[in-house]
Amino acid sequence: MSEPGPPLLRVGADAAGLRADAFLARELPYVSRTRLRQKVQMGEAFLNGRRFATSTRLRSGDLITIQWRAAPRTDPVQPFTVLWEDESFLAVDKPAGIASHPMGHTQTGTVVQFARQRHLLEIRRSLEHGDGGFYPTLVNRLDTFTSGIVLVAKTILAYRVMQAVVVQRLVQKEYQALVEGVLSEESGKIELPIGPDATSTIRVKRACRDDGLASSTAWEATRRFDGYTLVRAMPLTGRQHQIRIHFASVGHPIYGDLLYKDESLFLRYQESRGTIDDSLPKRQCLHAGQVRFTHPLTGHEILIESPLPEDFQSILNGLS
């Protein structure tokens, strides 16, 4: 699927002096920086009719044009449950095992592709009008084997204003998590800084480290089993893998989360595409079940809820 955008970008006085790559990233937040850089380097973007470098400093009144491919194709995309929708946002219930966005070997069947196909007509109309302002973009992402609520902004404006809400930490999220071991306390807060795991060969893996970013997760125990505890986890910050790494770091990894329990087993599992051992869970028991925020465009209080999926509930039933 292509990345539509306005055919012409005019540099205003507020952007004078910015590097071209910084300006493009600001004006086209739904397009990756890598893709924008490729457009410039491959001669598919022009500054005042001429090719330019990403490091070029812009002047007020400059005009940038970008050559975009055709509108998105109508390839079949699997349906997802829509939990809530208005003219600016869409909340999708993502199953475990489905990617939020294309990556690696997974290039189809993702949440963002579903949202874009659902609104294909609006995208095409936006392109025809030459503004590219309607283009569904993820506000948040969930790991492939985590289920629950994924929020999508339908327009550039909605994405920008919602990102401001996220940065101010005004979005309240609640997860259901089944962790290994029996937690002795009823509630608590894990406050450990998170950064890249320098000892791992897995690029996305995180670790609790003194020089990491401040991170905080509140939790409440809701049910105990023989060797396991079901908890409500409320991330107070938004670090990658935060809930997973926090509970693993205190000796209670999330059930089914191989990455933070046994990295060598995780690598074997990835290489075999999940076929090395049928006894291993097909998902990690982490579910984004509730999102609450004040709508940045209407001022209304929004509460979105996703019920515990059957595969998660089945694991709990097996422990009872």
C-alpha cells in the first residue's frame, strides 16, 4: 500500500531554517523517515523543481513536490472487530498472532491495512483533492502475540492532536496479564528504568538498566492460581515491552512470553515459525482490555473496552 501525501508542500515562515528531512517528517508523520529519505535520494522529490539533499536548509516560500504511487489496491484484508469509531478515530480489537503493521515476513493482514481498506473511498477522495489528509495511521501498537485495543487515527489532524495527548500521558490503559508465580501482595508498582538489552542479539529486546528511561507500571492482583497470578496492569509510562520486561525483572514473567523467559527458546521458536513444541502457548497472556482518554477534538470522555479473548480465557480455565 502506498503512502499518499500532498503533491505540493509549501514552506512557511515557521519552518524557515529547518532541514528538509525534518520538515518532511513534520508534515508527513504517517510516512516513515526512511521512506521519505528514499524519495529524496531516488529523485522522486523536488525542491523548487530541482533535486535536493535531505540536509538542505529550507527558506520561507520554498516548494517541495513529491511523486506518489497510485492509491491503495483493494487486496483482501481479513476483518477485525471494531470496538468504537467516530469521524476521527477507529478502535480495533486485535487478536494475538496478528501484527499491528507490516514488518519482516508479515506484509499483509495487519491492523493498519484493515483500517486503510475499510476507508479506501475516503483515502482516494483525499488524494483526488490533492491534500492526502485522510490516511488511517496507528496511534498505538501492540506486540504480535499481545491482543486487545489498537487505536487508529483516520486523518493527519487526528493523529497529530492525539500524539500530543499521548506525550502528555493523558491516555489511561489497563491490561490483563497472567504472570508466573504467586504474587504475595495485593497491589504494587514496579518502577525500573528501561533501555535496550545490550547483551542480547535480538534488536527489539529491552532490559531494566540504570541508564534507561524512567518507567512505571502499577498493578493489582485479581485472581490466584497454583503457580500463577492474574493481574490488572496499568502502565504509567509507555516504553516498548514495558509490562513484559517489568514483570520479568521482578521474577514473574508473563505466561507465554518466551522472549523474556528463555531467549534461546524464543529464537528456536521464531526460526521454526512456532512449530518446535505444540505444548508451548500460542500467545503471551497479555491483553489490552481498556483505554480511556479525553477526545482531543470533541472534549468527550472516551472509554473503550475489549473483552478477554477466548484463547486467553481458555488458558485460565485450564488453570482452574
